[in-house]
Amino acid sequence: MRAIITLSIICGCTAGAFAQSDSAQAPKKKTTLTVGVSYLNNANYYGQKAEQNMPYISASASLKLKPGLYFTGTGIRLLNDSGNVVSASAAGIGWAFNLGKKLTADLSYSHTFYPANSAFLQASNPDNFSASVAYEYWMTTAVNADYMRGKDQYDIFTSVSTEKQINLGSFGPNDLITLTPNVDVTAGTQHFYQTYVAEKRLRDSLLAILLPGYPAPEPETTTVTNTSFDIISYNLRLPLAYNRAHMMIEAAYQLSVLGKKAQTGAGTANSFFSLSFYYQF
């Protein structure tokens, strides 16, 4: 489960399932454009969060062509960011295709643009190469791999997830209410964390100079770069959605328990909430 927008984090902007009752009657389009707006109570990076709360709103768009080629774009505004109109933005390209009747694959690349000294955990890794395979039966099980690249470092993440869409009924013939529980386990490297700590110390030092009374950072300690591949988080996501043929409103809650070797808070639990609206042309 990728966060960003896993900020899906910042790069995922497809809208998920829309109601089948209307779409089954409509002619198939060669191209679809999905736009969306979201509110999230905290930035989510594979179930991890920064030391300070980072609520934000985002706007996203996804243009999908009939062969499976798609383009994505996202803009994010941190609600506690007074220095930037746009706190982060991303652009990506991908290809979704079938490997079999019930087996699908997705390959994508995205680049995220961060301001200098960004507070996002993943700011040091702006380039993301991703591959996933999903098998749909009674439930849908997927395996995802991400290669995150920065100027001086890289990180690799893999996740295994399973989900089941549950139809809860409808208000009429042209809508559908769904609940789609999703469980996943994510493992990876954590080179990004050393850069995050260094950047945070720099921001805190500058604020301590500029703002009287602002606490100075703790004395620096020696850190060893983590090159091991460990379980980072166990995640449960519960998205409740109201679907129509061309729109979806979704409220989602995620509970993430961090692994024993997660540098952002081993063994702790994080909660995330999001509210999103998508419209598909």
C-alpha cells in the first residue's frame, strides 16, 4: 500500500471502482480522464509519518488511454505550510495491462517535485519506479515493488496486499455503496530516514535562530546508514465509498502498526483518515 496519495503518496490518482449499473449501459470510451480532490489528516508514507503532523489537501488527475497507457499529475498543499503555495507536486506515466483473464500488471514511473528543506519523509527520493501484479478471484491479491531514487541514495520497498470489495447496497438503481477492506505488509530499506533527520535538524536550527524561544535541536549523534531490508509496517485500510457511473465519494481509515526495525517509531501505531471526491469523464 503506497501512501502518497498510498501520498498510494503523492502519485496515485486513479479513482477506483465506480458504480456498475450505469457504466455497463454506457459505451466504452477510448480515453478516460479522472480528476479528484482529497483531504488527508496526515502525510502517509508506507504507514509511517513525520514527527510533526502534516495534514494536507491535494488535487489529482489521471488520463488513461484505451491501450492501458496513462499519465498522472498531483499537487499537494500542506495546511500548516505558510511558505509555499504548493508543498509538493508530482507527474507520472504508466502502463496497465492484462497478463491473463484474472491477472493484471502495472508498470509506472513518477517524479515528485519538493521545495528545498521539505518536511516530507520521502523528500530525498523524488524518483519512483514501480511494478505490480494483481490476481483477482474471490479476493484481489497484489504484489508491488517500488524503487525510489534520490541524488545520493535509493530505497526499495515491496508489499503484499489482499482486499475484498463488499457491496453494502444502494439508494437507487444507479448508485452503489461499497466497503473494500485492504490488508497489506510492507518491507523495505530506510536510507531516506537519515536524510530526513539531517534536514529536520537543519530546519530546527534555523528556526531556533530566527524565532526566540524555539527549542534548539538535540546534540547530534552518530548514525549508521541502514542498508538492511526489514518489515516496515502492517496496514489495515477501510475505504467506504459512494459510487455512481462517473463519480465517487470515499472516506477511508487506515491503521498502521510499524515493524520492530522501523526507524520512524518501531512498534508504534499510526492512524490516517482521508476524504476524497473523484469524477471521471
